[in-house]
Amino acid sequence: MRSRSGMEQVLVENEVQQVRLLDSVNDEHGGVIVELSESMDSKVFASMLKASLALWRSQGKRGVWIKVPIELVNLVEAAVKEGFWFHHAEPKYLMLAFWIPEGAHTLPANASHRVGVGAFVMNKKREVLVVQEKSGIFQGKGVWKFPTGVVDEGEDICAAAIREVKEETAIDTEFLEVLAFRQSHKSFFEKSDLFFVCMLRPLSFDIEKQESEIEDARWMPWDEYEAQPFVQNHELVKHLVDICKAKEDEAYFGFSPVPLASKFSNEKSYLYVNDRDLKGSKVR
């Protein structure tokens, strides 16, 4: 339900004045959402915000969210002075939050994790697809590693793995399984990190490296890859190599994507499950 262009009586310098309210939408948790779009003086916005807060407080509202587009950044200071805090920022907007009731707030925290993927791609010659990076911690160290990258907003893990391989090496692939994942903390900008190791089947074989990020790319014999000091001396990579080897020997089964339909939206999602060990039962 949207509240539009309402007016509220407020006391300004001992006089009762009519002040226009902020347009808002009720959320599903007893709060309101404001999406600013109109340019205005910060003093005008401050008056509108005070009047709106008074109304929302009288209505028993709880959380207040204000989405401030980057072009209206001049309004942020007025909101902060009223007690709003920064919840999260995106390239084109800043989200502010406020809690009306007494006591600690129950608003959800900002996203705490970044999601990454690593792609294990092996051809029928038991050669693994590897790259050397132009930047980062492996720059100039001669380390050959799996293609890796970060999952984009709104992107599935399986799609991200296919995309990263294509971007870094020009190799087309088919996603097979999630083999394993690792959770770590205090990573990029102090966020936690989820990293999914994925197995893909190559559909093409001619490599064309990504000029901006990749120093070199090649199909490397598995034994040569495994013999790298980087692999032998890195505990996590050693574990992943053992898993990939077991998978190639059909002694290990990962998690395949099962598409799911949502009753609440048109968005498709995936359940990653070891369906081979369900002993004949079907994942519905």
C-alpha cells in the first residue's frame, strides 16, 4: 500500500504548519520503504522526514528504509542527523535504515558473504584447463590454476562457472557438478566468502586467453598440474586435487543442479544434490 503526497501538521517556531510527507510503501514486516526520486533542498527534506517519522510512529510502524539515488546524495546528512544509519550501498544508490520502536532493532543485516567459483575442466586426454593470472597474489609466480571468478548478482553458481571459463579461456563448457565448497572469513572488504569448486565438461578445445586478466592459458597434463609446488604445499588446493582425482576415478560424486519452480515468483532456482546416492528415489 502506497502513501502519496500526504500532509502532516508540525510545530515550527511555535507555529503549526502543514508539511508534505514522503511517498512510502508499506513493507511485509510492519515497516515502510521510501524511494527518493525528486530533487529538493536538504532543509525541505529534513522537514518532510520529521513529519513522516511522526506519522509512522503514531501508526506503529517499525523499520524505515530510505533508498537514496546517487544524484540525491545531498539528502543523506539530514537523514543521518535523524538517526538513520547506512545499511548498504550499490553503484547507483545508498540504502538508509531506521528503527522506530524502543529497544534493539530486528532489521536484517546487509549481505555478509561474497560467492566465488572455481572451474575444474578436464578433457579426454586427462588434461586440465589452467590459467596464469596477470594480477593478484599469483602474479609473476608461474602458478597454473583453475579458472576462478565471482558470481554476479542474480546469477546461478552453475551459470557463473560456465561464464568464467568462457571469459578467461574462450572454452565452451557444460556444467556437471559442485564438487565441494569452502567458507572463509575476513576476505574482500571484511566480508565472509563462499567458494564453490565446480566440475565442467569441455565442449570446445581451442583456447583464446582473456587479454585483460589472463597472462596465459593451456591444457595441462593432470600429473604436471598436480606436481606444482603450489599444489603440493597448499592445504586447500591439495584437498581439492584429491577430490578432483577421485571424481575422475568415479570414486566421488558431487552435487548436480536440479531446477526448482517457485510458487511465489517466476524465478527459477536450483537445488544442488547428490542424486546418485538417493538409491533410486527421484528428486522432485
